Amino acid sequence: MRNPRFPYANLGVTIYNGNQFQGEGETGDQSGGVLHYRQAGSGSWATAAMAFDSASANNKYWSGTIPAGTFAKESAVEYVLEVNYSDRDTTFLGRSGDGAASEAFATLAAAQARPFDFTFGGDPGTEPGYLWHGGNTVKLSSDTLQVWVKIGYKNGDDVWADHAEVRYKVGTASPAAKTQGVKSRPGGRGIKAADPSLTQVAAMSFSHEEMDPSENGHAMWWVATITEPGLAAAPNAALIYQIAAWKSAAAGGNGVERLAEYRVDSVVDTFEYRMAAEGANALRVNGVNADYTTTKFFIDEGKGETAHLRVEYVPPAGATKVQVFSNVGRRDFWDADLDGNGVADAIRPPSGDLVTTTSEGYFHAYDMAWDAGAGAYVWETDVAQCGAYRLTARHQMPGEPAWRYYSETGSWIRDHAVVVSPRKVLDQNMYELNALTVKATAATKEGRSTFASLIETSEPNRGTFNEFGIEYLNKLQANCLWFQPVHPASKFGVDDEEIPGSPYAERNYFQVNRWFGQGFNTDSALEEFQQFVAACDAGRSSHMSTTEVGTINIMLDGVFNHTSWDAVFGERGEQMGIVPVGEGAETAIGSLRPGWYANVEDYGAPATFYHGPAGGQHDIATAPDRNDFGKWNDTAELYFGNYACLVRHNPEDAGKHLDEGDWYDYDSMTAHTEELWDYLGGYPEYWLEKTGHSLSNQPGVRDANGTLLDDYGIDGLRCDFAQGLPPQFWEYIINRTRSRNWNFMFMAESLDGGVVSYRSNRHFDILNENFVFQVTGAGTPGEIRNALEERHRAYSGGAVLFNLTSHDETLPFTDPWVTASRFAMLSSVKGIPMLFYGQEQGAIPCTTDKSGYQAGDGTPGQPSEGFAWFELNMGKWTPHFKINNQLLIWDSPPSEDWSRAMAQWHGQVGWARLGSPALRSGNQYFLGRKHEGTYDNNRIFAVAKVEEPGAVAAGKDAVLAFSLFVNMGDHSAANETYDLQACWGFLGLTNSAEVYYNVRNLASSQPGASLWATPKSGAELWDEGIWVSFDSDQGGRNIYDDGAIVQYLKITLADAVPTETQTTTVPVPYAWLDAYYPGEHSAEEYEGLASQLAANGVLTVWQAFVAGLDPTDAGALFEVTDIGDSGGVLITVPTAPGRVYAIEFLDGDLTQTPQVWRPFVKNGVWTNMYGATSHGFLDDGTANTSGTPVTSQRSYRIWVSLPE
């Protein structure tokens, strides 16, 4: 080993070696030695004497030092060790042939031909501290890969690399690369050699940071997505690539490019990713290569929904019997014991030879039938039960009784995963909280909140957003609560009388922490918890007569990877007969079952003794198995056996957590390991029963209040550090639990992303992964869209948690409306949007300067920051959950002006999502701009969502969801016109002038109100698209006003658009009214305009229309303009085009009763066909007109009307 392991310029470097000098096995008593070293490639070697350093048990350690200043920065150094013994010949140590370990040589020259090497870095901060890829590449599709690399370092805004890229070519997999996935190609020593044949380049982008034990800062994860059709062209196609990173001169760097794996004790510089294992295409599930791929479904067993599987298999020619081998749909057989060994088959599978088409076990065989059209053996089924399943195929050859499996143990092909999740997973609006803090009245033991206080809302605060309670959750539209762990925490090194301690160092899985009960004992805490769950099942508190949100699901934080050092068996240990009844709460697990824990020397072996929690009293390993982000010193690692992704030794096995071998070594599964699986497998059942579930599936059955019986009790687990446990364990616990409650949800903490999260997706319903970092770091809506689409492909449509912070993270922005705008975007797509308590009222991150603080230190918070206390956790100020804390927002909201309005805004967004099947579905199409032809205008997130394709025409839900991308310091308004033609059929719209549509903003205070005063025709939407405008907080508006930053526009069919008034005596065209009364008008407003008095004060507007007058002109009247004598009486009136005029006369006094008006016999009706502006009626008194007046007085009147 070296110290420092990765030196920088001019530092001295000490090299160590060790030998076993006594005890069993081969020994050698080292008496001295020489360190030989040189600059790589130079001819001469320098030397330094090795001196005795230390002894430990049977080992002695010696060291030699390369003096400081010997080499310049960025120099590559080679070295070997000459080891002298008092009891054997001198040996020489160099690197093994594969570069992965050391090797002893008989001569110095032989060792110097294969030296160890390292490279001095440049000045710290001017170049990448290290690059580690580790094979972290994910196959998104047959021609697309996602490549990840971890780069050191990042300390706040100071980064040691600002550019990274993948250099690659598409080629043929090397003969040794038979498995799908990454194989490393050893390269040169020292500074890795760039391969000039890798001419194609994919830029990488920063994804997120990860805790690193280095004092230089945290690690950065960068990612690139590469699509190359050639990758799908041949079965043995491979991407051959290098990863380079550097810090540019413009950013203060030296511009030196480093290649992965730089400064991680590896000689690898080139990688290849084979797209499909040799022979893997022989089995396909729903059209996809079955090797280590996943099929995801969401079904509602209560509605009888099923998921269809079609399996096609092409075995070697001559196969005589072909079968599917799987546990699909057989969760209820988890406890079958086909081989009679006393262990459930879901824990230790039986020999496949015992599994037949008639056996009644956890695994089952199904005969496949030859399908000539498909050219394969085919088996189809409809899966009706939620669960986490595996599937492979097998066949027999003539004369061979043994089965041959598609995914043979030890082969390079792995099982296919089938994950059938409850559909309600997609219906969750999640809210994370700590029950002790959320309603605390002070940051003290006495001021803590308990489960009893979380139910009711005090009378003055009912109907408001001023107090937490079940009514508040209804108003917020949060229907899933994720609680930080609720079980007793460690007493070891903690004054548990004064502070609750870390909930992630659990002491007893089968009690509720006494801190959660007002009586400060576990019995009262359990009773309060049961009452709280019952109230959430009903979705209402005692003063509420109805529930708006329905059942509020309870998700506990399941911490199965580790326990506290003083963990006890609890009641479950009594039920299993491990400890006598009444002793489970005090008997330490390690005292009777040290083998339930991992060994401090090897995480792949069980511990052997435990005499107490203190160091030196046991040989139990500290959690976790990995060491790339440090250890959790208050926890002990449980031993689940030996499996592919287990990191058994540090640092030798660093990177094993990325292993995709998917194997479990059942030979390493001891009886105590089987017992541990059973012990933890009973955890969900225990708490289901304690909180009111019958432990019997009753799909679709409701109680008298309409609550589903399968929603009784707790509803799910968020599984802490789920990525660290074997997939086979998770499949077991998921299926065992679903045999009791099919509706139970499982969420995996899998923050690495990449291949680690891909693995978790193969059994879990929801991934709590690193999406939070990508969405909060996104500079445009397009970056969020890309991250969403990449996850959709990588996880086969699986659900991702959309949290913007959590108990381990800080809030991302000091402007809470930036955070809120991201929440609106994520609430419009498939996944699980989440609020962290206080976020919904505008809490901002703690801004205390970290200088002088150490990890675990606390600092008081301000009202604007939402909490009374924060802890320095992984370099970030996070709300403290290990001491007494208080959420401040109830009495001291972050903003007196808008905190409550922000909570209501979140409630409107939540209401829209829960009420819209389209918003919750995975059927989505990201909209493009109408005129620019690109998606992103950098200010608006735009996506079309449908309940099913063709939604509107089928009477289903369709929503056009738009959110303003609010930025720090930028609340400006934005607008855009979006094209609908590309998703026309997807939406189910009709391109017709006779079909009309309107929209309603579901995320508003009036979600039932249509927004367009005049509905738009399908033809109009086809031609013009849809225009959307956001005012934000500009022009005197509030940012939380309806439509200011979020518009979820539900498309509705509308009646044919009227073009004229309906209630006036004569219909008046809207167009005519618009000419005199400009602006948008509703139908109701048009009717009012037409019925009101015209400006002349004599006629109504509709009468002015008939007369052809300007209704806004006070002097416009329909009147006789002239009476003349021209061979009779000539009466002249003004005329308008398209009107009919008629004259009548009356002889005698107008006061006579009745009045008898008579028409002219001839020429008394005239239609203005040609636009004349006046017309004269001549009354000559002849019989042909009106006849001779019978009195001395004749009166006339003129009518105007519209042609019939």
C-alpha cells in the first residue's frame, strides 16, 4: 500500500509491505528490504532502504519512502520491492500479469519488467483527482448505452474537472468477452494512453455529487448517453471506449486530460461493452432479449387486471423437451418446501430437477409449444398477481436426462426479471416527515410531537394551512406518508433519556420508539401509532365527515442492511423460538446469533462472537460493506450470504457493488442466514397485523366507509440502502408480503444510479435514486425531459421517486418558487412526486457557513429555513433528526406573505394529479414549439398526457401540461405556441371545423371552468397549435395565482361554437358585434351586448343591427330623411345593404282605435341588393300604390328587416 495513495506534486510517498511471520500457514520473517523506483520509462532505478514499521498479531510491516521533491508533478512513477528475510531467500514484488494484484518474482529484473506504478497529480484542484468508471454502463435499449464515471473532486462550487467525454467506436467483442456488459482492456502504465482509433465522441454532463471520505471534497458523477445503430447490428457488437476528463484553463485548470481508471490502482484505460451475451438472444420475453432485462407491469388485482407475457425460446437443434422455468404468479407458494429441507423455497430454492409441470412449489415448469410462424417455442400467460419474479427457460437433449438452462449457474447469461407492481404505486403523492419534529411545539423532549398529535387539527386552524393534521394532508392532497424509522434507536453511546438518537441505528424492529408516545413508553407509542394508521386508512380525523384524498398510505423506512450495535431480537425472536417469551426486548441479537452479522475481516463471511457492543468485544463488521463514501460507525452490518454485488474486502473489492453477475452463493447460506431471512421476512407481516390488516388478501372488498380492506394497516416500505442487499432476498420478502397484502408497496433507496439502480429496478416498485440531483441541477426543461426519458428506458417504465430534497439532502434553492416550479413539472409525468415537510410552505436551505464545523455538528436554523436545528451531514446542512428538533413553519412561516398560499398552490397541483388518470399515466409526448421546430424554449416544460392513446375521441382523460421553468433571480413571464399535429392521434383529436374543444386548468382554484371564451375547432388547433402564456409574478400578479406558473389543461369536447346570439328576437352575428365591441367575449356576454340599448338610446343593439346602424354612434338613427312632392308624396329613408324595407300607410288620425295600417299595393317592399345608401317610396295616390286618401291626413311608417 501507499501513503498517500494518490500523491500530488512534490509530496513524499511511503510504500508499505507486510508479511506473516508466525502462526499457521506459510510464514516468512522479513528482516529488511529495498524500495526500487524510477520515473516511468527512464533507464535507471533509485533505491531507498525499507525500515521496520509495526507489528500486529502474526504480521510485520516494513516501509520505504520516495523523498518529497524527487519527481515533478504529473510524473508517472514505477516501483518494485526487494524483500529480505532471515529465514528464506530474498524475493522481489511486482504487479501480477492482469495488473490486479502483487506477484513474487525470483529476480529483480523480472519484477522490474512488471512494476507497480502511480502518477503524481498536478497541483491540487487543477486536474481531476481521480477517474473511476468501474464498468458502470447501463444498456438502455438494443442500440443505446448510458456511460457513468466518478470524478474527484467537488467542494461547493470548486470542481477539479469541468469537462468529460466518452471516446469510442463500434466494434466486435473480444473473444474473451462472452457476457453482456463491460470488460476492461488493460492498457499502459502511468498516465493512461489515449487510443487514436476512438474517433467518435460523446460529451458527458455532470449528474450529481456523492460523499467521498477525501478532505478534498466530494466525488462527482458524470454521464453520457450514446446511441449507435451499429450496436444492434450483430450479436457480438460492442462499444469500445475510453473516458477522459480535464479541467480547462478558463476554469483555472492545467488542461491535462486524464483517462479512467486514473489514480484508482488500475492499469485499465480502455473498456468494451458487449451488447448481448453469446447465446442470449435465444430467449425473448415480450420481444426483448431475456438476459438480465426486466419486464415491468402495474395492475389492480381488485379490478381483475392482468399482465400478458409472451416467451419465445430457440434451444439448440434437436432439443426434445422445452420449458419455461419461473416463479411468475406464484408468490403465494413462497413457503413451499419442495425438497423437504425445512426451509422455504423462496429462501433456498430446491433443485430444478424437483420442479415439474405438476409440482406445487414456489418455482414451476411450463411446457412450451413450437410456433412455426415465430420460429421458436412459445409460452404465453396472463399474470394476475403482483410480485417480484424470475424467469428462464430450459431444455433436454436426446439421451441426456439433465436439464440445460438458458441461464446456467456460472454461465454468462442471467435470469429475466418480471416485476408486477400494484397500480396504486402510480397514484401516490408522497410526503416525507419525522413524526417527532413535524408538529413539535419546541425543540425539546417535552415539546416533541407524537403520533396522537398528528391526527387532529385544533378548531381555530380547521380549514386553513396553519397546522399539520390529517385535514392538512387532505388539503395538501398528500396521500402517502414516508416516515423516517419509528423503532427504538441505539442506546449505545446515546443518552436516550434526553435525545431520540439516530433512527437509522435501529435497536428493535418490533417496537415503536417510546419517544413517539405521549406516555414515553413503547406501549403508549404503539397504541398511538395504531390509532394514527387507522385514521389515515379512513383518510379523515374525528372532525371531518368526508375525505377528499381517500386513504392516506403509510410507508415505513425499513432498515434491513444493518442494526445498531446493541440490537435485540424483539417479539419476532420470541415468535421464532430463538429467545423465551418476554426476553426478546432485552436479549442482544449478537449474543445468540453473531452469525447474523458480517465478519469484520470479510463481509462475505459470518461473524463468530459477540460479547458486547463496544469495539474489541466482537468480530462484527461496521456497515456498509462499501467504503467509497465512508462507514456508518453506529451500525453493524447484517450478513445475508455471499452474492455478486457484495463488497467483501476494502479496498481490494472496491467496485464490486457494480457487479451485475446476479448470482447468489447458496453454499455460503448458513442455517443462521436462513433464519435471518425468515426473521426479517416477517417484519412487514408483523406491522401489517399490528396496524389492522387481516393478513389475508381481499382484492376489491371495501368496508362500510368505502375503504379497501387491503388498504388497512401500513402500506409500504422504503428500504434503506436496498442496493446493498442481495436481489434474491428482496424477491423473497416482496413475494412473502404480497401473499398477505397484494397492494403493499416497496421503494428502494438506490442513490448510485447506473447499474446499481438498474439492479434494484429488477424487484422494486419504486426507485429512490439520484434523479433529485439531475432535476435540481438542470439548466433547461429539456435537460429534465432527457433525464426522464433515459430513466424510462433504463427502468423499462418503472416508477421513480421525484423528490427535490429529503432527510439526507438540503433544499436545492434559496428561492422556494424555483423548487415549486420543478415540483409542478414532475407532478405532470409518470412517477411519484414528493414533498419534504416544510418544502410546501417555502422553507429554504440552511445558509450557515460550514467553516469550523465537523460532520455531525449542529447549528440552529432560522424561520425561513423551516427547522430549529440542522446537522452537518455528508457536507450539507440537513434537518437534524438525531436530536430534538422542531418544524417552525406553523408559528413562524418562512413568509408571512405567501407561505400559506404556497401550501394551497401545492394542494391544487396535488389535486390535479390525483384527479387525472392522464397525469399519472406513462402515456406522454413532449411537445415541440409550433414555429421553431424544437422542444425547448428554455422557459416552459410542455408535455401531452393521455389516459390511453386516442383519449379524447374515446372519452378518456387527456391533459396538456405546462409549467414555467422559474430560475434563481428570474421570475419573468414567458409564452409559446406548441404544435399538436405530431401527437394528434395520440391525443385523439379530430381535424374538423365542425368539432370543437375547450380546456380547463386542473391545477387552479377553479378546475371545472373552461378557459377559452370561444371553443376552438379541431381544424383551428391543427393549423395553429395551442398558445400558452405564463405571467409569473409580473404585472401585479402573484406567482401563486391561477395559471401564473402551472397550467394542466384538460382537453374537453365542446358544443358547436355559436356564431350568433340565441336569445334576441333576431340573431346577431358575433362577428358584427366584435366589429363594434372588440375583445374576447363569452356567449353570455354576446347575448348581453345584443340586448342592451344602442348609443342612440332608442334602439337595442340587435335592432341597430337589423337597421344596419352603428350601435356605438349616438347619432345613428333609422328615420325618414326627406318627404318631398314629386308627382305625389316621396318618402326617403337611409338604407343598408342586405336589408328589406317595407312602407305602410294609415288614413286618418293616429289616435283612432284600432289603427289599420295598409301596405302599398305596388312597390311597397324593396330589398337593397346593391348597396344603395337611401331609397325613396312614392305614394301617388293611385290604385296601383295606395289609393286615394279617404281622409285629409295620411300617415306612413317604414319597416326594416333581414331577408328570409
